[in-house]
Amino acid sequence: MRVVAATLLWLLVDKGAAFFVTRPTPGLGDTKICMAAGADVEKVVKTSPSAVDPLMIRNVAIVGHSHSGKTSLGEWMLYDEKVLTKQPLAGQSLLDSDPAESSRHSSVFSHFLRVPHNDHLLELVDTPWHDFQSDANSALDGSDAAIIVASVCDGLKPGTITSFKECQEKKVKSILCLSKMDREFIDVDNFMEEFEATLGVKPVPVQVRVHGKGDEFEGVKPLFLLKANGDIVKNDEPGTEDAWKYLEESVAMTDDDLLMEYLDDGTLSSDKVLLGLKTAIRKQKILPAVFTSSEQNVGVIELMDSIVAFLPDPVEAREEALQAACESEGGMCGMKPGVEAGFAARVVHTVVDSFGSLSILRVISNSCDGGGNFDSIPHNVVNMRTGEDIKIGLTAFTLQGKERLAFPTGAKVLPGNVIAIPKLDSVQTNDILTVKEAVSEEAAEIQIEEETQVLSPLSRRASELPLMYTALVSLPEADGKKGGKGKTNSGSDKLISALHAIAREDLAVNVDTVKGSLLLHCMSGDHAQLIAARVRDRYGIDIELSANPVQYKETISKAILNIEGRHKKQSGGSGQFGVCVINMEPLEEGSGVEFVSQIKGGVISKPFIASVEKGVREQLDMGGPLAGYPVTDVRVVLTDGKMHSVDSNDFAFTSAGKLSVKAALSKAGTRLLQPMEEVHFQVSEKLVGEITSIVSRNDGYVMGSESSGLESVEIEAILPSASIPAVSDALRSKTAGSGTFNNVFAHYQAVSDEQTVKKVVDESPHRHE
């Protein structure tokens, strides 16, 4: 039995069975009447609301700082529209279903929701924060608009600041949602002032807060009302006058014509205020603000009204980009928004588990006939990143949190839809997929959008976050032998495959092998532990994480002269004989190893001089007497030697070179050198003192700083490589995940602290006994 429906009307419970009864809703596609057998009512209705007109879709990312209420807000939207049948409870998220999310009480992955509201379909994505910002960025790149959720009681948090900056940079139209409005001791005016002082934009409320006894937050009065028929009209309720006046003035200030009319007449019509507001939001000249309390379920429906009323549909979002393309030198005109050159979609998320991969696509455009009927999912597409032809099978899904709901074969796919396709193994997050005949047109459109900076899901470039933590990965000891570390065995092969699968899903993960060691690069130590848990839970592999070994070196402090290396062996027949005499002297830091021959008169023949050099360099690489680390910044001068016409050979002089170096190092003694990193921090100006303190505590020094806009500053410092993990964790703690840094090798520097030298020597795995 099928009915035209999108929302649920009532719930009948009879003898342990829960029936989800639906009502017709114009403009939306089919769904099913569902029954959940058993004593417990299902939490999620196994239906997939859909739209038949892209103008009725809103594609929106929910972004913001951790614990600001993003996930709760999404769940209450589902509940208010009867898609969830169980009331969301604080600390018991229905969307955060991964074990890591349950234990952390915080999102780790993006979750996709389909919420029907007033004849519209809200394609929402609830995003994580902290170490998982790359996931949030990918979701944002594929969205037309965003809800920036900020907890007023917690103040202006780094995640709020970063989310706003990302929306501005990516040209994502936004609404600021002030959450947890029911909490005590909140100061909205102070929050607004801090927001403006920090980010240069003052949010403009499009609602009036309603307070009861004791200043208790009871609800909101929207300045515009969304009617059941889709009309948007001014709300003339008492108590909205001052807020309306402020909105009217704010809108007038965004357009010269509106400002002149406002100055002449002292007022604007409500229709002009609405049109001006929507235009200002699209041009990012106004950031509208709304008020909610998820725990009290206050303001949630009004937020959905605001999404429908003020944020662009997929066709409007494409109109702006196509207009810019038409007006540019490229002159691409006449393309119909949402149809354009045919099917195009962006991969906004990838799920990889033991069952395979699932690529989540946000549809940008699709072909349609003269009657406006869009096509179904094409079976053949091209990956624009690789040029590879890709076949799409018959299986597809829509997503409702963790639930995968079958997408009917042959069903129409609209711009703005989010669909999940399994087994696209060569596809990565942020790839653009399109039909073969549209490749050249889409490539030209992407180039024009980048040049004009009118960015859309088609053209936004993926943000690259610096991976600030590196760990050495190995398998646990078994039978006294260490596994992993890049060695070729079945256990290590499975581990490497598992880590690469996670890296495909989590763009803030990178895996490589250096000198036989398996290295994991990620955002923090906490992130690394989470990855280890995912490898264990998904693939049944326990791994051990340890600090990435620091590549210390040694050098000498004084010159050593006339050190002989003699190799002589005689055991019948031809023997082995080679003698060399060397001087060794220190060089400036960063000079490396120099070998100079001063042999004259053929005392040692040229081939054997090369053998001596080979032995010298090999012995220096084998490490010095202090801790067994390679020796650098020295000059070795070959001054004399002896050879035998019969017994001398390459091996003998290579050995003599080694012996001479070993003797010289023993006599000279060595000192420890540590690698230093040039580190560039990107933080808020308010945190400059904290960064200076972090650098100082970790034996580094600040080189300089400069402003990088929106009260951000870039600080350049030099720090020991050994301190980078501690610096990463300290930065994450002090900046709540908003601070980042990039680091590159700078130079080697002598270690002056005796305790540090002793610790490195005692813990060195290369120390010569």
C-alpha cells in the first residue's frame, strides 16, 4: 500500500505493534505506511521523504563548535516532523550511533538527514568538530547553505569562529542559530557584541525572544511567518516592532536603492524587506540570527521555517554561479540552472567498513525533459579528477542517520538530493562525477567559478588541514617478535589495508611507510587513539601506537689528526691489506659530510681512495660513540696510507676507512644534535601569549608573527622535532581545536641540556655497547 506523503500524522500502538500513519502532503513524493512489530517502538521511521521539485529542497550543513547542540537540533527537527517517534534525550543521541561517538557523547562523523517541512524537503548534514573538521569541511563544500550553531551560554567558541570563516570563504549562505537559550545566566547582547568585535559582522535577529516568569525562555516570535501554502508574510504581533525596525534598517543598508527609498519614506514595504533580506543573505551582507532550545523543543520549527524562507534552493544557488559565468569573459550563457549540461554530483562523504565502501553524493544538476521531469541516476559517469569511466549499479540509498533506505530503481534524481552509492571503490570524497558528454562544459564552468569567486558545490576546492600528529604503528608482540612496522606479512598487510580504508573515509588521516616503519599522520594523539579503536572494532586488529622516532645525529667539537686505520689479514694465498691515515675536523651545522683526498704520489691508487671514502661514510652512518646516531657536519681528510701490490683490494681499504673513523670518533668524542622544525601557527590574536608560552615550555623560540585577517595571527617559531607531539596536544587544548600549525624541517641544532642528552642516550635503540 502506497500513499503520497512526507510527514506522519499520528502513532497508534496496539498490542505491541507500532503503526506510523501518514497524511498526504502536496509537492512531496511517495512514502510507505510502516509497522514496527514488537514491544518497543522503533526510534526511526523507515521511510524516505522526497521532493518532486528542486525548488522545494534546501541543502544545508549544520556546523559549529563541539557540544553546541548541532546533533540535538537535527534530532528535534526529525521528531517535530514525526520522522523520529521517540523524543530525543540529552546524552542519548539517536544519530551518533558509532561506538566512538557514544563513548565521547560527540559526533565523529557527518550524519545525513532528510526532514520534510511545510511541503519542502530539508537535506541536512550534521557535522562533527575538533579532530574531524575535515569531515565538516567536505559537507560544507557540498552544501548550498549552513546553520552555524552557537551555544550562547558557552560564549563565542573557536568552532563558531572557524565555521563562520569557512562559510565566508566558501561563499556558503548562512543563518546563525543561538542554541541552549533556556540556560541560566546567558547574555545574548554580549554574545552579539563579541561576535561583531571578533568577526566584523553583527548578526541581525529575524525573531523576537519570548520570556516568561523569571526570564524563562518560552519561545520566539518570527518577524516573517511561513504560511501553510508557502507564502511568507510579515508578522504584526505586538512586541515585534523594535526588532522589525532594526531588520528594516539593516536590510536598507545593504542596497543603495533600498537605502534611498528608506531615507526618503522612512520605511520599506514588507515585500521589499523580505526580498532585500534574501538578497543580502546570498551576498553575505547579512547574517540572520534565530534562537532555539533543543532540550525544551523551542524555536526548532521556527528554525525550519527560516531555512525554507531565507536560504536558497538548489536552482537559486546555481543561478548565481551561471549568471557570473555568463557575464565573465568565458561567456557561458543559456544554461538552465539545475539542468545545465546534465548530471553532475559531488562526493561529500565516504564510508568504508568491512562490507565495502559507500559514496555519498550531493546532486548538483541533472537532465530533464521538456515537462520538467528529471532523469534517474545515470549508469555511466566520469570522475573529473581522474578522467576514469565509472559504472554505477542499480543499488542506491537515501540516508536517515545510520539508516540506509532503498532508493527506488529508476526514481528521479533532483538537484539538491543526497544519495548514497555503494562500491565506487576508486572514488574519493570531494570528487566531481558527471556524464561523459558534460565533462568539457563542467570543466569550463568550474574554471569560471574559480576565477569569478562565485563558488558552489561544483567548484569549491577541498580545504587541506595540516596533520599535526605522527605516530609509529605496530602490531602487538607475539611469540617474542614485533609485528607491523611495514614488514611484509599477512598481519601487516591487513593492518595497512585497514588504515588506508580509514584514510579514505577520514581526510585528516594519512598513512605512509618510511624506512620500514609504518607511520600514521593525523590531527592529535586523541585522534590517533580513536583511529586505533576503529581499526580494532571494524577489522578486529589490535595495534600499538608509539612516538615517531626522532632522527637525532651526532657531531664532533674538535679536530683530530693523524688517525690510522689498518686492515691486515693473511691466511695462506693472497691476503688483505689496506692502511689509511685521516684527519677529522668539525664543520658548521648543516654542512653534512665532506671527504677530501690529499694523497699524492700514488701512495693509494684512485680506486682504493674511493674504497676508503665508502668505508668512511658507512661508519659515520653507523653512528657515534655517544648514542649511536649518524655523525654529520664533519670533514674527513685522507692524508696518507699504504697498499700492497698483491694483497690490497676494495674490501681492505673500505674496512681501513671504517676503522680510522671509529678510532677518530672515539678519541674526539661526540655531542648530540637534534632536528629542529620551522613551525607556523595559525591562531586567534587573543592566543598569542598562550602560543608563546607553549613554544617556550618546549625549548623553542618565536621568530616573528604577522596578522592574517579577522583577528587571526600567524606565528613563526623554531621547535625541536621531539616536542611536536606535545605541542600538538597543547595547542589543541588551549585553542579548543581551532588553532593549527604546519611544520617543516629547519636544521640540526646541538642539545645543550644535559638531562635531555642523558635521556636520549639512555633510550637510544642504536647505542653501541
